[in-house]
Amino acid sequence: NGTRNLKIACIGAGYVGGPTMAVIAAKSPPGAVDVLVLDKSEVRVREWNSDRLPIYEPGLEELVKAQRGKNLHFSSDVDGGIRWADMIFVAVNTPTKRCGIGAGQAADMTFVEAAARRIAEVADTPKIVVEKSTVPIRTAEAIRQVLEANGRTSFAILSNPEFLAEGSAIRDLCEPDRVLIGGNVDRETDRQAVQTLVDVYAYWVPRERILTTNVWSSELSKLVANAFLAQRVSSINSVSALCEASGADVSEVARAVGMDARIGPHFLGASVGFGGSCFQKDILNLVYLCESFKLDAVACYWRQVIEMNNWQKERFTVRILHGMYNTITGKKIAVLGFAFKRDTGDTRESPAIDVCARLWEEQALLSIYDPKVDAEQIWDDLTRRCHCTRDELQQRIRLAPSAEAAAHGSHALLLLTDWEEFRALDFGQIYRSMSKPAFVFDGRNLLDAAALRQLGYVVYAVGKPI
Ligand code: NAD
Ligand code: UGA
């Protein structure tokens, strides 16, 4: 078994395409696979080929630098790559539709379809097409129709959703809980293709962790996995409100509940709310699917996960306002962290965007610091969310070069991303540089509230007694 000189291309050099392909290249034995990552964005490809990669992910840079130029290549010649490959992963973005039918809910399939049409147009030898993007159920069928309409060659179409989380992508890819491969076993070409893809993963993933299912189960499992994860966060966040109202401590409740082996301890961290490019988009997609099958009660059930998340973000902001005597007009507030979680520079759907926008509306002066997010990204996110120009924002928002600089002279510290480095700050020193009373609003329950109170801070942490 195994593969020899299998030519693997991946359309989409993003958070999924880049790390996944780097790991496949690194984990396969010499001569087994050759990997080519393709993107229509020349800028992105140039960055992948440079010393400064387009995304930050722990361990990624070392991996890419070790494989690049050997069996890992990046190119913007998408057509050439399609022609060259035996197996083509499609890992393009599938954002929520912004206009037309299903706007605000359904997944926008423009990029997936464009990639499929390119393959149909260019391919002149048989290809295995692997759907890696997260897609609505039955997308593989649409891809098949686009590909086969051409009729020049044959295609196998597999679903292989990705479960990596940002910030731990390399670890998740190297030691996945499971790899899921969906294929139509009634078709001989698809059955063989499933085996080829299993062989690729089997270079480093134990066989019992490689699941094969029918295509529809595979597509749906991805949406359901994200919905379940997000649901846990919304569940514990709903409990955090109850804790604050009643005097219970959400960390103690989460621990007690999570020690039940049937429930488990993971994903029970109360927070300012979940963010990231996928949870909201994938649940909206699930809701849209349910509605299109006329399953309104099911749609309503899952929509509530998002509503609870929106409520939690708003609740956090209101808590800041109330805590600071119902006015923050003209008060300087330090925002520590802008990424949607630690160990990534990604800000897609970051709760920090919503919280900053609401504080901006309340006329606060914001000083924002994040260790990895680019300044341009912060301005882009806030101009879009606040519907105003960068010049207007800059009248009351500054970006700071460090947490200490952000905090200097401020009335409050908001901790919005759980960066480990925030734990190690010299809070005594920071306290002396702040206006008094000095507030801390910990949206991640990262800091030691008791120690901060000892220093003189007024501390609010999610789901904790005041
Ligand atoms: P991304 O936006 O980071 O990357 C997508 C890339 O595809 C972009 O660089 C874009 O230029 C390129 N692209 C789009 N259309 C193209 C085309 N027709 N030809 C060539 N290149 C094209 O997106 P991502 O975060 O990597 O997500 C990709 C998919 O994987 C999505 O469906 C997402 O839901 C899913 N997913 C993401 C994560 C994650 O952690 N980000 C995890 C699991 C699954
Ligand atoms: C998530 C899933 O964990 C991945 O399995 C999936 O592949 C991916 O979505 C995807 O499809 O894109 P990701 O969004 O990168 O990964 O990060 P998570 O670790 O899941 O965190 C999501 C959000 O929930 C973050 O804002 C995080 O801070 C928040 N969170 C997470 C909490 O507020 N509390 C928790 O206990 C856990």
C-alpha cells in the first residue's frame, strides 16, 4: 500500500490549505507525494514563498521552511497546477452570503463553484477532487455536475472536511482526533479514490482514526461538529449570566459539570463570546438547510446558539458601562487582544470588533494592543463595523505598541483575547500608571482576580462573583 509520486494540488492557500498541505508534505515518506498549493491571490502566494508567511500559526513557519522547495510548492498558476495534479483539494473560502436568496445565512458557494469550473475547464486527465472547504450538504453533487458537464475526462469526488482549530492547527493536523473521508462507494472510481486518500493520511494517522462514510454524512458531520462546539460555549455563557446573578462561580460549575465523563471538561470556558470565521457561518448554514427542509423547530433550536452569543457580547459591553458609572464618554479604555482567540492573528468575527464598536458608540477613547494582529486589519475591521472612515476613528481610537502603553493613563483594562503573555504583565506597575478607580474587565477569565483586587483594581470577570 501507500502512494508513489502522487501529485497533490490544493486550490486555496489560506488558514486551511496552507497548514494542511504543509503537514501532508512533511508527514509523507520521500517520493510518496508532491504537494502544490495554489491561490488566485499572487500576493498570498508571494508571502507563502517568503520569510514572512501570510498567517501566524505556531509551528507552521518551521514546517514550511523545512519542506518548501522539496515536496511543497506554492504557485498562483492555478490552471497549470490543475493540469499537473492527480488529486486536487478545494480549500477555498465559503463565507456567509451577503446578498440575494439566503443572504445572511446560506453559504456563498461562488468560490467553490469557480474552483470546480476551473477544474472542469482545464483538466485533461482523470482527477480526484477533494472537497476540503466546509460546504452545505449535497455540494459534492453540484461539483460533480459542474465537472461532468465538460465530459473530457473522469473525476472522483470526495468529501474530506477539516477539523483543525486556529492556534493549534499544526498539532490538530499531526494528531487529529479523526480524519473523515466521504465517498460514494457505489462508484468504482470513487471507491479507489477513497483508498488513495486513506493511504495519504495513513502515513501518520492511525487507521482506526480514519473514518470513511457516505458523502452526505461527511458533509453534514462537519457542520454538526462546529454547531455542537459552539453550543457548548453558548451553554456555559448562558450559565455565566446566571452565576453573576446568583453568586455561583462559573469556573467551579464548569469543573463540577465537566467531570461527568458523559459531559467532559472541554469547551466549557465562559467568555465574552465565541468568534472565528466558522462557528457563526456554519450554524447559519445549518439553520438555512433546516429551513429549506421545512424543519423550522430544528432551525430555531440552532439559531438560539448564535443569539445567545450575541447577547453575551452585548451583556459584556453593558457590564463595562454600568461598572464605570454609566458613562465612558471621553474615558480612555485599554483593549488587550483583538484576535478571536489566542495564538492567531485572525480577527474574523472576533468579539473584540463588536465590543470596540459599541464602546466607540459610547464615545470612549480606545487604545488597542494585540501581539499578532496587523494594524491594517484592525482599521479594516473597525471601519467596516462602525461605518465610518479611518480618520473619524482615529479621533478616538489609537493602536498601542504594547499592553503597558495601551494601559497608560486609562480608566479600564479590557481583556478580550486569551493571549498567554497577558497573564505575565506587571499589573502593579500598570495600576500605578492608570486613572483611579482602575477597572479590569476580564472577558476570558484569564487573570487572577483576587491578586488584582489586592493591588487595588476593581475586577469584573465573566460568571464570577464581584
Ligand atoms: P481563507 O480565506 O483563509 O483562504 C481561502 C483562500 O482561497 C484565499 O487565499 C483565496 O484567495 C483562495 N481562493 C478563493 N477562491 C479561489 C479560486 N477560485 N482559485 C484559487 N484560489 C481561490 O479560508 P480558510 O480559513 O482557509 O477556510 C477555507 C475553508 O475551510 C472554508 O470553507 C472554511 O469554512 C473551512 N475551514 C476553516 C477552518 C479555519 O480554522 N479557518 C477550519 C476548518 C475548516
Ligand atoms: C473551530 C473548531 O474548534 C474546529 O474544530 C473547526 O475546524 C474550526 O472551528 C472551523 O471549522 O473553522 P476555531 O474557530 O479555529 O476552530 O477555534 P476554537 O478553538 O474552536 O474557538 C472558537 C471560539 O470559541 C474562539 O473565539 C474561542 O475563544 C471561543 N471559545 C472556545 C470559548 O469562548 N470558550 C471555550 O471554552 C472554547
